[in-house]
Amino acid sequence: MLTSWLSAFSSFLWGWPLLILLLGTHLYLTVILRFPQRYLLKALKLYFVKDHTDKGDISPFSSLMVALAANIGAGNIIGVGVAIAAGGPGSIFWCWLTGVLGMATRYSEGLLAIKYRVENKDGNMSGGPMFVLERGMKCKWLGVLFAVFTAIAAFGIGNLTQGNAAAEQLYHAFSIPAWGTATVLTALTALVMLGGIQGIARVCAFFVPFMAVLYIFGCVYILIVQADHILPAIQCILDCAFTGEAAAGGVVGAAVMTAMRTGVARGLFSNEAGLGSAAIASAAAQNRNPVRQALISSSGPFWDTVVICALTGIVLTTSIIAHPDISCSDGSRLTTLAFSKIPYMGSPLLTLSLVTFVVSTILGWSYFGEKALEYLGGLKLVKPYRFIWVVAVFTGCISKIDLVWVFADCANGLMALPNLISLLTLSGVLVQQTQYYLWQHRLDEYDESHVPEGK
């Protein structure tokens, strides 16, 4: 009964109204900020520039890695298969386009996170949409709502469901019992969380590039093996995106609107641009002014959606065309079936990639949830939260948690609403800051404004 009710609410919440609001915000911010996506190369160069400032806890690159750690999860691999099953190969194009447009929204979230962050009693930075809503819009009640939804979503999409996905994959691939996965994953999480944001950032700064390069290498290998089918696959994706025609090799093309809706939804789930979660990590960055961090933040959707999701989609489409016996009806198994067709490397690569993505997501979201609870009740909640988080990792690995997936989807959708309100309301601040630092070529200037003390 509860599952059915939550599923209906999730379908309503993630229906056309929210998708249009999210995509509309992406487009609006892209236009008023004069297409900030064109500064991608500048953003990539800033990865390796150290800012000599005492404002912040971790490097700008580390803050991006924490955000990517949370964003790049099982959804980037399994979720793409689900999108193809539901909306056809054309959904990959719309997913990719959503990632490109989402870069403007992530830019905006990063800028506001730095501008309105505060310093807590431990001397660490705290920020994100809850502080933007409280300090920028003077609407603390909306900030409280965002923090509540973030804390709920963290345990759902960032913890229980991720551990469950890792345990199932390792059991099917290597017959590792769930309790074995639970023990190792729980211990690893506990050890990293003891170091706070600095510990999480150190692990993510190593882990995220490693897992991304490993997965990209695997996808490129598969595409080389199936090179003859790459162009037909790209043609198939474009045809299904704009015409809804049936594709070759048994792939059934979906209607254009279905492909668009599915692809946009998957892109938004993948990079979380508009949800506001990544901005919590951006607020911890050492950066001389808000726009520098905004540029770095904007590159997040490029990696997790424009690169990884697009690569996954092309790999799956080439595999379907090359192997007509692969069924597209079961989206959750489509990726597994496609990778299993690659001799020697396919299944182990998928398993290793999925597990590493899961571990990174658990670590990234642990910080998001911690900061949300700190906003709601102060630093006294941090230690109990970390204990409960570690216990939840073990529970997720050994339990059946179908209800949690639906509950997490609802919480994610509810997170987006107050965050989007803040982005649209404070669009004037975004333009003013961008004009001063970026358009007038003052990107190397230091922002001398005082960071106030918070909770």
C-alpha cells in the first residue's frame, strides 16, 4: 500500500511539471549567463591552480571530486540501461543535452554556495542551498525544508540503495555473500568518515579519477571491439531522438516525447544539477572568489553526464545492434547483458566499475547529509549521524529495500524545489558576480568580503 502510494507520488513529482521547471532553469541560466559552458577549458585549467587563501577547508579540485563522488553512482551505469528500455536509444541524446545545459545550473549553484557560506564553530565552512535560502533570500523555513529533504535523500539514494546495488552485483559476479560485502564496505566507510571532509576529500581526489579513467578505458575497449557498429549506433540514437523511428538490430524506437522525457529525467538524475546537493561540497572549497569555484563546479555535469552517460549509452546501443539476442525490456539488466558479451573483460569491468562508483557515492553523500543535519541541529548531531550512517551501509547491503528507492526519488524531487526557487530568485546576483569577475576579466581578484560565523 505504502509502496504504491509513494510510487504514484514519485511519478507525479518527477512528471512533466518538475522536468520542465528543471530544464527551463537550465535554459534560463544558460541564456542570462551568456552560455557559461563555453568556459569549460578555463574551468579544467583551474583544477590545477592552488588558491592561497584561508577561506575554505579543501582544494577546489577536491571539492569537485567530492561532488562527482556523490553524483557518479550506479545510476550512471545501470540507469542508462533503464532509460534505453523505457525511452529507446533516442533518450541518450536528450540525456546528453541535459548534461550540457545543466552545466549552467551547476555553475550557479557553486557561485551562490561560496557567496553565502558561513564558518562554523569548528572553523570549517558550511554552505549550500540551505544557507543561500536563509542568507540570500531571507527564507530560513525554505532552508530548513531543503536540509530535511537532503538528510532523507542521503540515506536513500546515497547509502542504502548504493550498498544494496554493490552487494547484489558482487554476489552475481563472484558469489560473494552479502554479509561479506557489508563488512568490508562498512569498515571502509567508517575509516574514511573519521577524517571528516578532509578525509573524504583525500580519498575522493584519488578514487574518482581512478574509477572514471578505468570505466572510460573499458568503454573505449568495448567500442573498439564493436567498431563496425559505432556509426550505426550514433545514427540510431539521433533517429530515435528526433523521429521515433524503429532502430536496427531489434531495438524498438520510442516516440519522440517519450524519448525526450526519459532522457531528460535520466540526465537530471545523473548529474543532479538543480537538486543543489553538489553545492554543499563547493562551499568547502578554498577559492579566491565565487566565480572561480562556479567554473570548476560547472564541469561536473560534463564528466558524469556528457562523458560517462553518453559513453555508456553508445556502448549499450552498439552492443544491442551487434547482438540482437540482447533483450531491451529489462533495463536493470541491459547493461549487464551488454557487457557480458565482451570476452574476458566485460563482466569483471562492469562489476569493478559499479562497486567503485557505489563506494564513492556513499562517501560523497555522507558529507551532504552531515552538513544538512548540522544546519538543522548544530555540530552535536555530527557524531551520532556518522554512527547511524555506518550502520545504514551494513543494513543496505543485506536487506531488500525496494521501498527505499521510491522514497529516495521523492526526497530528491522535493530537494529540487527550494533550490530552484533560490536560483531563479537570485539570478540578479548571479549575473552581477559573473559580470564583475568573468566578463570584466577579474577572475584572479580576491573577494575580500567577510565570511560570517554560523552555527
